[in-house]
Amino acid sequence: MDIEAFPEIENFQKLPRRVIVKGGGFTPAGSRTSELRGLVINNIGNPICNIVVNLVVFDANKIPQLSTSVPASPDRLDQGGIASFVFQVEDLPGEAKDYHLYTGWRFEER
């Protein structure tokens, strides 16, 4: 599902039943720093906590060049909740058009 599909979604029942992470493209944030901003949507059906977003940047040969992670804000989401994240990467290797985002989280104990 592309980021362009989000405005067409009328409710969370049309989204897949999982924790969804979407990011934009890298934008310059200084002379040596680039930023990647995005969203995390909890559509798993239960509250989750300790949400961490992981980023892996690949080079032209699909070899990982960078791996890092940041906590989402907020780091606790109820069903249907949305969190945001920001990666600030210095000295990004290459153009960084090929990257992968994934999340780590835990079910919140009641």
C-alpha cells in the first residue's frame, strides 16, 4: 500500500490488520544532515507500547549501508492510534532512495 492511498482510506477496517509504518523521502536538514519523517499506525486490534522504528539504507547493489532506529512519539498506541517518527542522519551514504522501514513493539499488558 503506497502512501498515496492514505487519503482514500475512510476507516481503519480497510487497512491490513497489522502495525503499519510509512515514511516519506529524505530531505536536506542541514549541510551534512538529512531527515526522514513518517507515521506508525496501530491497526493490530490491541494496544501496543515500546514502539521503535528501524531504518535500513541500501546501496545500488542492495547491500545495507546504514542501520539505525528511533522511538516513535508517542511510544504507546491504542487501536487506531497514530504516532510519528523522525530520523536525522548525518553523512548519508549516497542518495538513499532505497531504504526499508520496520517496527518493533510489544503488546501492552492490561
